[in-house]
Amino acid sequence: MTEAAAPPIDRTTVCISGGGPAGMMLGLLLARAGIHVTVLEKHKDFFRDFRGDTIHTSTLELMRELGLLDEFLELPHHKVTSIGGSFGGESIAFGDFRTLPTQCKFVAFMPQWDFLDFLKRQAGRYPEFNLLMEAEAITLLRDLGRVSGVRWRGPDDAEHEIEAHLVVACDGRDSTLRHQSGLPVIDIGAPIDVLWFRLERVAEDPQDLLGRIETGQALVMIDRGDYWQCAYLIRKDGFDALKERGLPALRADLARVAPFAAGRLATAIDSWDRLKLLSVQINRLHRWHAPGLLCIGDAAHAMSPVGGVGINLAIQDAVAAANILYSCLREAQEEGSAVNDSLLADVQRRRDWPTKFIQAFQVRVQDFLERRVFNAIGPVKPPLLLRLINRIPVLRSLGPRLVALGPRREHIETPDVHGRLS
Ligand SMILES: Cc1cc2nc3c(=O)[nH]c(=O)nc-3n(C[C@H](O)[C@H](O)[C@H](O)COP(=O)(O)OP(=O)(O)OC[C@H]3O[C@@H](n4cnc5c(N)ncnc54)[C@H](O)[C@@H]3O)c2cc1C
């Protein structure tokens, strides 16, 4: 495995831009299957907040299928076994992960940098894996109408080129390579932005994941053990208006939506610097591929934080892509043949409906927020669907399945050509 100061590499089988959940998982699976892969990651480490830190049950099950679950669960994490919410003071249980038909009956919360570091360590055991940090993909290389590689910029600002049989764009929702490809984007839009902040958590507080909705306000509180990671949903571009009203008004709003934490707000939000504004978007590519190029994860479909399922979708895309492509990539590697582009279309066909399904769900939740929360005049009431889920046991098992496992679960079908390397 090579990092930072590595010399430029000029040829690989698969070049992946972006070392997020999609890129690192795909890199691990392909290297494990004996495919030479180079991952370009523009940052010098994985240490960034605000990317979500949910490790869904489906991902835990993938770790089990890879024989890595015990090692993985040795990393510090927090188990969430249920999700619930409060709508205008009325409590609703959305679901209990303990009813899942899986070995792990919880969703793990783990800082994403620990998760990505873990994938990096596992992938680094395979000689076929190459990770270049501080390597920013800047341009697609083309040859006779096919994408044939990537030009990237290293830490010294010098530019390098790497040729590949296949380029996979995993560089997130602002993907440079997707932009470069010219593939048309369907913009679905998101009327919300998120303010991200931390709040001390004390023993008497409620447990697990909480959505708290009051007239005009929506707050998601993620239990991270000794603190709450809070996501305060605001109208798109509404931050300036909030600032004009001032910090005391914001703290008063938050105290109304989370009264149990009111006494801690003055310390937690003593300046605007405590709040990080995160812009939300929902969009997807009409076609996820071009000759020699595939986009997956947020690069193919930017997800909103609603439901906390974007990481799951990105990982599932990576597993599906590895399953569908590895034989053809092996042939390309051994015989120098071109990658069969119809297989790239198969990856999209496999992952298209789960993406559309989840995005449709996110749009419905956004609609609810806009019409029934931000523009509400009276008290907020739980939506009918949630009331039904709360009351009817068979429906109550659907919510956790959807969040924890996703609409179409992928399983590892790629081989470990080296056996487990230690
Ligand atoms: C505010 C917010 C909160 C969210 N919270 C959650 C949550 O709690 N749970 C959840 O499941 N989902 C959440 N999501 C969605 C989730 O973050 C994404 O769906 C998920 O991260 C997509 O993974 P990815 O690997 O496709 O892309 P990313 O995680 O965005 O990773 C892309 C990687 O590519 C790198 N990169 C970018 N450009 C380049 C380049 N030119 N060259 C090389 N590298 C590059 C980036 O540094 C990054 O490491 C949230 C989204 C938002 C906006």
C-alpha cells in the first residue's frame, strides 16, 4: 500500500476517485479478488466530521460475510437498538432493530474516519491495493471515445496521470469526475439544510436515536454516548435569517424542541462557530456510466441525510459493482481486453430502484417537513403512516428493516484470491 509521498503510478486495472464509504469498500473487494486497484483520495486523512457515522446492519452483515465482524466490533462504537420520535410532544416508536432477522440486531454509530481506516487496513493487506492520499482527481483521460484514466494532482501540486481499464467515480455529491463526464443529472432538490452541533448528554437523558418535531422545527439527536450529535433541520438558505434573529432566539427554539437539554444550550451554543452549516441536495444521474467510466455512491445519486441511509446505499453500490464486474476486470487485467460496458449498465440496473425508492422516501419526508412542520400553524401531529407503523406490529418490523438493511441487500460474491492474509 502506498501513501502520500508515493511515486506516480502510470497504470492500474481500476482507478477509483474518492476514498469515502463507496470507494474504500470497492477498493477492498476488488483487491481481495486479485484486481489491481488505485484509490485517489484528495484529503490527507479521513478525519472529517459531518459525513454521518452510521454503520448499518447490512454493512455489519457484510463484515461478517468477509470474516471481519469480530475485529470490526472491537473498534469503539455505540449500539442503537431502536428509533423513535416525538411529534408535538407525542412519542412514536418507529421501530426496534432487535427484531431484525440478522446476527447483529442494531445499527452501530462509529466515527466514519475509524470505519474508513478499518477498510484501509483490511485492503492494505492485499498487494493489489494502492491508496494515494492527498491525490485529487482533476480530469478524465480519454482515448478513442473511451475513458482511459485520470489526471490527478498530488500534495506537491504536481500533476500525474494514471491509465486504467475502468475508472470508478466515488468522489461524492460534488464529484469532479461526474461533472467532467457530462452525464446528465436529474436534480430533485432539497428544501432543507442542516445545522450540525454537539450537546452534552447526561445519564437521565432519553436513549438511542431521536427525532424531535415541533411546530416550525425538526431536530435529530444521535446518541453518541457522552454527547448528542444534533442535526437541526432548517429551511434551505435559512441560516442568514436565523443569524439575524440572534443566538438567544435560536437557543430558545432548541429548548422548545428538546426541553430536557435546555439547561445545556448556553454552553453548547455559545457562538455561531459551534454550528456547522451543511447544505443538502438530492439528485441522481440519468445514466451512471459512459464507456470506461462508472459512477456509484453519492457521485451517482446525492442523498439527503433524511433516514441516515446514504452510507448504506453507497456501500451496497460498491458490493454490487464488485460482484458484477470482477470477472470481466480479471480478464481485462490478464488479457488486456476492454471492460464490457454493458456490465456497467448492469450495475446501474441492479442499484437503480433501491436508489429511486430511497430518494422518493426522502422527498416525502422533505414534503412533510415543508408543509406540516415549517409551515404549520397549529401543533404538529405524527403522519398517518407513522401512526400505523406504531400501532400495527407487522408494519413495525418494516421501518427498522428499511433503515438497517435497505431495500435490496447485497451479499459478497467476490472471492478472496489470497485466502485471509494476516
Ligand atoms: C449533512 C449530511 C449528513 C448526513 N448524515 C448521514 C448519516 O448519518 N448516515 C448516512 O448513512 N448518510 C448520511 N448522509 C449521506 C452520506 O454522507 C452520503 O450518502 C455518503 O457519504 C456517500 O458516500 P460516498 O462514498 O459515495 O461519498 P462521500 O462519503 O462523499 O466520499 C467521497 C470521497 O471522495 C473524496 N473526493 C472528493 N472529490 C475528490 C476528488 N476530486 N479526487 C479524489 N477524492 C475526492 C472526498 O474527500 C471523500 O472522501 C449525510 C449527508 C449529509 C449532506
